[in-house]
Amino acid sequence: MILQELVALYDRLAQQPDASDSVPAPGWSRESVGWAIVLNVNGGVKDIQPLGTRDEKDRLHPLEMLVPEHDGRSGKSPKAYFLCDKASYLLGIGTKEGDSSRERSRNLHHAVLDSCDDVGARAVLGFFDTPKPLDLIGDGPLEALSAGKTMMVFCLEHAGDFIHERAAIRDAWSGYLKNAPSDGPEGYCSVTGRYGHLARLFPQVTGVPGAQSSGASLVSFNFDASESYGKTQAYNAAISESAAFKAGTALRYLLGKGDRRILLGNTIVTFWSDQPARREEGLLAVLLGGRGPAEDETTKQSIARAFEEMRKGLPLSEFDGRVGFNILGISPNAARLSVRFYERQSLGRIAECYGRFLQDVAMVGVERYSIWSFLLQTACLGKPENVPSTLVGRSFEAMLRGTDFPVGLEQLVLSRMRADHGANNPWDMGQRAAILKGCLVRRTRRRGHEVTGKENFDMALNRENKNVGYLLGRLFAVMERAQQGALGDTNATIRDRYIGAASSTPARVFQPLLRGSQAHLSAIRKNNKFWLLRLLESEFDEIVGELLPGGGDLLPKTLGMDEQGAFFIGYYQERYVLWHSKNAKADVSTGSEDSDYSGEE
């Protein structure tokens, strides 16, 4: 399915006037080229000049250009590329196998250009027939070329007069590809269903962070357990050379566009539509957390209205919901690309599922609802590279399909809450509570359980919710507020010391904390903060009355995973009320309120 859609994308782009220049014809590819070898008409090297631009640190950023196809190479004697290759193949430097690599390149160029009557062709052949073409060139460029793997091309007499762009050279290359013998098998293509030559290697995609600099392949077989019926390499996939080229070129095109390339840790998300739909593509880019279209005021307002409609569960009014989209998540694995997730849905269906996602994770005080910002809450130190790649794919699938969030997401969020108590990054506590709420609400709904007010987790504090974990979380927030009201700012609050144990083994922790809270209430009374005293005593009476009806004194010894999630939801929502009441805000302005909560909104 993925390859079929990529082939269809290539065919459509090749027919679009505004995109045809970005997708090369068969036999050609767009590559990053950093150097040009300037030849005279006899094949002598006049100069070696850099191509592209240099940044403020004098680093060379190669030039993207259309060159004869680079379709991947492997094995002990990798093949050479025509008129665009590394220094080891064109100059014989940089590796121990430089001489043999240059000889393979020489043989290829003679095979293509021997019958070509062009001054550029004669110059290239003269270059390869010269044993040591660089004797007259300084050591400066050679040191840079030997150390790097940047591609090089040929120019005739002047930099910019690229030999591979000459009409006679292009015709010679096309004739060579058409008449070149193929020793590979033939068969029916599993993508198109047509009979033809099968591809030995799938085109490599370059520029993927974490992959090999030479490129990575979407279709690859590299050990015996993956092979069958005696077939090796990509022959196992039975993909025709034409389909492999089109799919590989389309994927390169997508990953080369900044607005179609969304980096989430070590996972890259890209997408494409099944028809020209620039406005719909811009909306989906923003929805997925990427860069949207040009931010003119009209576009920004349309996208804002679309998100409001999704949040309310309404159909899109300014965008065509019938447009189909393919969303692909891949991550590098050495010389290969691993598919993390793939989704094919209409924009209307995606908007419907995303609207349900927004409703499920809605939380008071939280403004960002990106699935990636939620996933960052599972990462140690908040670093993107610490987010498990398997969690990214399953979480995106849940958001785009409306299915349950992975259990691992809830487990990791709870683990982070116990590990750093939300104190290392105070602003993320609301997002952690939001994703825990989303996990619980979605799981309950998909089980077909009818939720009542006593079980529901709302966007804000629900005083009817009788969940034990939720009530304990609320009680813990009240005790923390009492401590702060009595002692002011301290080096470590009960949250810093006890919230992990309180959320998992409440019977062991709450009794001594409740006794301490009575002392804190007495101190608040002595400080004449009667508004705070009345508020806290009211909350104590309500919560304890629900937890311990009839004056009992038994609290649960342990809480399960779902109850722990409810604990942190109740804790955050109760804390939001206690720290955002009218009198509490006035207290904050006097400097007596704790200051770390301001970032949680």
C-alpha cells in the first residue's frame, strides 16, 4: 500500500507543471553536490571548486542538483555512478580501494561515452585515461575531498558549465540505460502488477538524521532469515525497476520539503494527499505539529476556525474533508528505514478523530495539545531523543484512528510523575494530567461503559467524582496548600517528598500527613488567613467525608495504575482551584504564594 501510493504520487507530480521540476525523470535523481572538477577540452584538470554555500562557521552546504541516477550500491565492489560520484571513484583518493573504484568508474564512462561525439564526452574520457590527473592541483582541496563523502560533478572550461547537462551527454546516458543488458530476473511487479525487470536494490534516501550518510533504503533484505525461495536482496519484494524508482523518488521529494518533514525525536513524519490540495495540506501540517502554509492573516484565521470546529466535534466548513491523505512515520536503522506507522484517511475522518482527541485530553490550564508535546512528558530530562520510538508510532495511530492510547504511555507518564514529581519542569504537570485523563477517558468509552457523573473525568474539577484515586489526589493538593499557607516557601514541600508514595501506597503515607495538616491549619488560623482557613477546611470536610464515610480510618493500601492516573488528575485539578481562586491570586501578588506554579498554565 505504501509503495503503491508513492508511485501514484510520482505519476501525479510528474504531470503537474509546478512540481515536475522537483521530480526527476527515470534515470535521473536529485543529489547534494559539493564540488566541481573543471576540465579543459583535453581532460586535464584546471581547478576544483566548491559548490553550494558556506555558513558563518565556514561549513559547506552542498548544492541540490539533477544528476544521473544514484540508485544505491552495495557489496564488496560497489558500482560507480555516472558523472557524479565521490572523490574515491572520480579521483582515486580517500580510501584504500581508490584505484579499483576509479577503474570501475572509468569503465562505466567509456561504456556510456565511447560513441558520443561531444567535446564534453572527450574531455571526461581524457580525464579518466590520465593516470594521475591531479599532479598540478594544490593539496588544499584534496585534503577536504579525502576527508569527506561529498559528491562531485564535472564542468567544461568554466565552473557552472556542467557536462552532465549537455544535450549529447543526456542522450548518451538515456541510450545506455535503454540498451544496457540486465542480468537480473524478470517477473510481475508486486506494486503495479506488470511484467518487467525487477529491482535488485531500492533507491536510497539521503539526508535522514541518524541514517548512513550514503543513504537508507525503505525496502531492504540483508540476512538469510528474511529471504525466501533462494531470492536475495530486493528481489524478495518483487518490485519492478520502474516502480522502485518512482517510489524512491517520491519519498525523496517528500523528505526534501521542509513543510512535509516533521521530526519527532528519531521519527520523521511525512504526508501527501491523493490530489492537489494546498490548503488542506497546510491544515494537516499544523495538525501534525509541523510547519503550516505562509502565515497570512486569512489562512491563520481559517486554520484557527478549523481547530475550533474540531474541538466542538463539528465538520470542517472551510476545507474539503473528502481529500484523502497518506501519513507515514519512519525512523532510521543504519542503512534502512523502519516504518513506525502508516495511516490512510480522508481529511474529514482525521479531523473527526483529532477532535475527539482534543476533547479527551482537554484540561484546565493547558493550552498546548500536540501529541508530541505530550510524548515529551515521558522523556527523561525532557529530551526528544529519550522518547521511545515505538511509543511515537502507536500514540500517533491512536490520535489518528481514535483507538486506545498505548498502555506504555500511561505507564511512562506515571513513572515520570513519581520520579521528578513535576518539580523539575513545573510547567508540564498540566500536560501530564491531560494525557492521563485522555488514556482513562478513551479506555472507558471504548469498553462501552456508560460513565456517570460520579466516574467522569472532566476538563476541570469534578466534585461528583467518587474515584478513590481522584479523591486522594485532591486531598493531597489540599494538604500541600495548607503547608504552603502555614510555612510559606520551603526548600521541599510534601509534594517533593511524598507524592510518589502517596499515589501508590496511600495507607502508609496519608495518616502522618493528615496529622501534620492539622498543625498547618492551626498556624494559618494564628496568621489570620481566615479566607484560606475556611477554603481548606471546606475542602477537607468534603473530600474526607467521601473517602471515609461514617468516620472510618481505613485507606487503600495500594492503588492500581488507573487509580494512580486518577490521583494525579485530581491532584492537578484541585491544585488549580486552590492556587487560582480570587484570594489566592491576591496572595500570589504579595509574594507569599509559591511561584513555581505560574508555568503550569
